[in-house]
Amino acid sequence: MDCLRRPHSSPPYLLCLVYFALLGAVMAVTVVANDPDPLQDTCVADLNSTVKVNGHVCKAADMTTADDFSSAFLSKPGQITSKLGSLVTLANVAKFPALNTFGVSMARVDYAEGGLNPPHIHPRGSELLYLEKGSLYVGFITTENKLFAKTIKQGELFLFPKGLVHFQLNVGEGPAVGIAALTSQNPGTSQVARGLFASMPAIESVVLSKAFQIGEGEVKHLRDVIAKS
């Protein structure tokens, strides 16, 4: 900048220092993209507390035991009842309170043969999927509408970046099982179809009709079908 070439005693130089200080502060804020770092060794969530914070209040240290840091929550498959043929069992801070302040969670995904974990996003976390059993067609779509997709097999990994639409489809014979690690204690999940066609209250039909270039009768049909999926 031109002001840097002036004598250091001149007022414009001081303005430059202020400018760069503010610029540095803005840059520091914009790179914060994950859960906050912990400020103590442990902070097991007190899920019974009525105090609301960005996360959870810590359980009293003298009430914390080794059992708080262990869970068999993902050890057994759940019963798949969805018409989509999949079931996600999420071990987030609400299910495993010891995760509080550590910025991680896990999920088990069980797929029936031909089962689909439909297009969805995690607004607060990236996902690393390990395929424990079976064969999946997986992929995500960038903000430029570019699809990255492939078929993965048992023992392989696939990464889904934070906030991008992604999906998994069981393309093998028999059931499949995936284990996912997520970079947030509460990554959140928003299914694309349910978000649009099963929101409460409902989006005005004209919005969906124009967005998808379909008739309002088709909007009603999709609402009925997706609400039951």
C-alpha cells in the first residue's frame, strides 16, 4: 500500500496499522469452522441441566466416572422400518454425553439390500464413512453442481465435505453396514426431500411447483409419499 512508503510518524501510517489489525481480526474469525476447542480435560454433558449454552453444561467432576466415556450404542444393528431401506444410528452428544466439547461424533448406518440413505447434508460437520460390510454407491455434489461419486467396497473409506449434499445406496447383495465419523459433537442432518416436501409448516405449493417445474398435483403427491417414507 502507498501509506507504507510514508514516514512512520505520519498519521496515514497509523491508519495502515489499524487497517491491517482489523484485516487480521476478520481473517482470524472467518477461518473458525469447527466446534470450539475444550477448555478442560473432560466435560461430560449434563443433559438434565436447564441452563442453555452453545453445547451443554458440564456434569460435576466428582460425579464423572469411567463409564461416562464408554458406550455400546453402535454395537448392534437397529430394525430398518423406513421404506428407503436404511437406518442411521447417531452417537452424538445427546446419546453419548462424554462427547461434549470434543467436536466429534459417530454414526452407524445399516442398509437393507437396495437400501438408500437419501440425499442429505450435515450443516456442522464433515463425514468420513468406513464401509464395514457390503458395497455402496456413494457421492456428494459441490456448490458448482459437480458430482463426485463411485462404488466403494468393504474396508474402504469415502469423505463427504461439510454442508454438501451426499448419499449412499446399497448396490451389493444382502445388507451393508457403514461406520461414520463426523467432525462435530452435533453435526445435524437435513434430508433434502423431507426438508422441501415435508416441512412444518409446509412451503407454499407454488414455490415447489416453480422450482421443480411440476404441477401442484405432483407437489401434493410428493408430499404424501415423502411424509410416509
